[in-house]
Amino acid sequence: MGDILAPWMPLYAIGIQSSMDTAVAATDGIDADRGGVLLVEHAEFSPGQIIHEEKKLSGESYRQARTGHDYNMGGIDPKTTFPINGSAWNFWSFLWALFQTGSREEAADPYVKQFFHYDSAVMETWLTLVRYMGSGAVSHRLVGAIANQLTLSSDGTMLRGSAEMMAYDHETDHTMSAAEKLFGEHAELVWENATVMLNNDTIDLNGFEIVIPTNKTGPRYNHQNPQKFIQGDLKDMTGTITIPWDSGDTDWDGNVPMTTMKAGTTAVLKIYWGSAPVAAASGELGIICGVKFKDASTEELEGELGWTLPFDLVSGYEYTTGTGTIETTADSAVVSATGTAWDENVHPGDKFVLTDGADAGDHFIKTVDSATQVTLLRALTATDDDCNYRIENSPIFITLADGISRGIGL
């Protein structure tokens, strides 16, 4: 009798690749040098075998599988879906594999990681994914995997994620190492500990779902395996929130969600575990997105009526000004306005673009300190007084801190 593989036996591990076609040891899971990542259900590693089928005229009334007849084996498009509960330690690799160049990490502990809309179609990281199937060379492995879509949600219990992956290659003869079977120990994020805000108002929420498709493609050309992955656009990001009639804040009570939708007004949704919408301490995670509600319908939510609000993720606001209106200081992240006051549409997670000066480029707002001052996530390198700038709401901005340097964006 052969070995028995019971449903409880497979486990899963992750490694970070620097090139698409070169597998690595899966030791970049929940903790450094521990590859394991805890899934809530099994992930099937499909080879995505392509079969070219043609019903040939063979003189028979049935299909023929002999060589050169009705079936010819083509290339592969390996795929899997990883369902995981949320934590700063579980999500970082999938977010990096999704946003790619729209990812960066701060250099000091707690190593805050930021994920946002990208402006490049190239890939900068790939994952090795391993599924333990028994001792010896029988485990499954996907090489050169990237995330094409990530769904974040909660039904009132845990923060959950579901990452849809594409890969370069599929193997069934991997021998899983001891490090690939190790897991870290960190608390996952429960819904009861989340803070939810619409604009600057703290509200109650029954649950949410945010779907982030990146529309990547993996052309094979005249080869068996995908030869590259190309980042698509983020124009299909959608979501839904369910908010009770008595929302916890008078600005969103009663019919306000419906009137907001009818007016076409955008809002900023913030869902976070920690002290503020942008993660600042190890274990914190924050999700910030610009939303444009598409509909509003009532339904029973835990014994009371409330609103189901589907939305698109958008950048709904831009603040621009001429020169001579900001002051900054070298080695400080604080930016002060002179002669102007930013209104309530400026939020944490917004993109703060310096269009000239030594620090020209994209920065992100960590906190809005007052109507005339914000603190950026990253300190500036020089004094940049009298600069042109603009502020844009981010369609999606996710931060987390896990206290581990992962080399993101370096």
C-alpha cells in the first residue's frame, strides 16, 4: 500500500524570486526564514495545460486520442488562488506580487510597507509557491508566480484575502525543506478591532469587499511557458460596503448614503487596524480608497435595515496651487502651507506630488495635522520652499508594518 495523503496534511509556503524563471527556497512566509503561510482552505496548483482540440475526419463516430489525431498538447498557464486571513505578516508578499512597482518599504523598524497605484507595466518580483504533498520529491511548486487579482473582505468575523495567482512554471517533483514547513506566530486581524471612516467620520460597518484586478497578461509567444508578465490597468477596481441606517455618525445616518450616491459625490473610505489609517507600528494595517458609489439599496443587516453600497475605486479629488505656497525642511516629513488652507478633502494616503525642487516626485501623506500642515510618510532630503505641488486622492493605498525588512522597492 502506498502513502496516504489526508486532507489535513498539505501545507503551503512562499519564497521571493528576483527573476521569473528561477525558483528559490520558500522561506519568505509569515516570518523571515520561515516559509509557511496559513491558508483557510486548500489551494489547487493547476498547470493550466493547454490542449489544442480538433475533431478530425477519421472515419469514426468517436474522438481519437492517438498521436496526430484530435488532441495536441500545447503550453501551460499555471494558476492558483490563495485564500488567507489577514495580518501584516500574511499579506505583504501578495500585495507586492500584485502592485509590483507600486510598492515600497521604509528603511527603519517597523518597516512600514506601502502599496499603491503603479505607473509601470514591468514586474519587479515573483513568488515561489509550494504545496506539501508528502515526503520526498512529490510536492507541488509554482515558479515565477505573480498576483493578478486580490480580494479583501470581511463578513463580520476576520479580515480575509483571496489572491488569484499566475505563474511561469508548474512542478510536481519538489522536495519540501524543513524551513518551508515552519510558521510564525502572529495574531490575525478580527473585524471587531477595525476602525472604519468615511471621509473624516467614524462609522459602523457590517462588512465590506474590495476587489483589485490588475488585468495582467502572460504572453507565451511560440514557447511552452509565459515569457513575461505585463501589468494591466487598475480601472476595474470595485467594492461594496454594508452600512446600518443608524451609522454611528449623523453625517451618514438615514438617507445620506443614497443622497450621496445620487449627487455623484465621491468619498474616502478608511478601514484600519491600529491607531491611525496609515500603519505606524508593527502589526498595524490600513486600507484607504477613494470611492464613487454606483447604487444604494436597503437590506436587513443583523436585525436592522441598512444600505448596501457598491462602488468603484477612484481618485475623486485634486488640489492644485501655484508656486510659493509650501515650506519644507531637510530631514523632516512635515510640509506646511503658507497663505492657503487645505480643505477636508485632503486625507491620509493621498498622493502629495512635488513638481519641482530637490524632492520632486510622488510622496504620500501619513497624517493631516491641520488645515495648513501635513506629515508625509517619508522625510524629505532638502529644504523645498516655494515649490509647485498638487494633492490627489489615492484610488487605493494600503499600508502595513511587520517589523521585518523584506527588501521591497529597493
